Amino acid sequence: MTNNKFFSILFISMMATIFANILAISSVNTLTYATSSLGESIQQSQQELQSAINSQVQQSITDTINNINDSNDSTINTIASNQTQNSTGSSIDVIKGGITSLQNDPSDNTTTWILGGVYRMENLSSEAPTFNASFYMVKTDGNSSHSHDIYDLSLNTPIINNTLSNSTHVNGTTTVTMKDGPVTTVPTNITILGDSAISIWLDPSKVNNHFGDSPIYGTQDLKCVDTPAYCK
């Protein structure tokens, strides 16, 4: 009887131990699974957060580049606008300055004429620009002083902008006042030389070679504008 009781107690003890081990193993597996799931969830959240950060950073970079480009375009436009003006108030659409030229008399190679005056050209960006010039003409010995005017410019070809030579060519006809009266439809070429000079060619055959066979030259500056006190 005593032996049976001993074995019964031993059997119950063994079963309790086995059951406790089973519960322990189950708890470990459950904890491991929970830990693994939590790790995966954290990893997924980190990936989503990193993706969102990358997207925001990329958008910020794109916006910054666009703002820089817009700012540069605005600065370039402002600089270009400022550079259209020179010291005499001339611009791309208005050119004015002084006629300062020496012309040889074709009938007498020893005689030179001094030309001095002013000109103004407007509406260069249109299809109907205007050109007006008025200047004195006198021999280098001070004799034979007289004056001429050029006006009524009419284009016969579009204005040509030559970027290679930094020049603008205006071809057409003008009216030129002469001793016996105005001469109309005189073939005329006006060349704007950069932002400093200008040349005016009048067909010699239409004005009796009065200005020789070379262009009349001028500047794109007026001292009466720069130093008005000298012109009072």
C-alpha cells in the first residue's frame, strides 16, 4: 500500500513537471512571435518614415532650384533692361548723338570738310523707324560754312542685326536738303556701330558727290547732355 502511494505521488509530480515545461515552451514561443511581429512593425514604420522624409527633401530641393532659376531670370531681365540705357538717355529703341566727321571733296583732293551736328533715330523696334539729322559743313580753312538736314526715312528692307560685327543696318531712302532745295528718295544706309558710333551713307550720285565717297560718321553721345553748361 505504501509503495502504491509513493508511485502515485511520483507520477503526479512528473506530470506536473511536464505540463509546466509545456506551458513554459508555449510562453517562450508566444513571446518570440510577439517580439518578431513588433520588430517587423517597427521596421515597416521606419521604412515608411524614411520614404516620407526622402519625398519631402526631394520636393524641397526641387522647389529651391525653381526659386533660384526664377530669381536668376528676374535678375537677368533687370540687368538687360538697365543696359539698354546709356549716359545720353539713348536706348535700344532710341539712338541719338553727335555728327563728327571729316569728308574729302571729290573735286579737290586737297580740300577737307568738317561736319558737326546732331541726329536722332526713334522706333527702331518698329517697321517704321524715324531718322532726323542736322549738321553744319565747313572747310578746314573756316570758309564756305553751310548746313544740311536729313529726314523722311523710309525703309526698303527690314532692319538687319549683325551679331558677328555687333552692328545694326538700316537701309532705305531719305530726303536731304541741298543748295538748290531738298533731294528726295536718296538711297541711304545707316549703320549703328555697337553702342558708341554710327555711320550714314548717302548715295553720292543723288547728291552730286557733295559728301564725298565715304560715310558720314557720328557718335552715340552728346556733350550738351553730358555737360549742359557748355551748351548754354
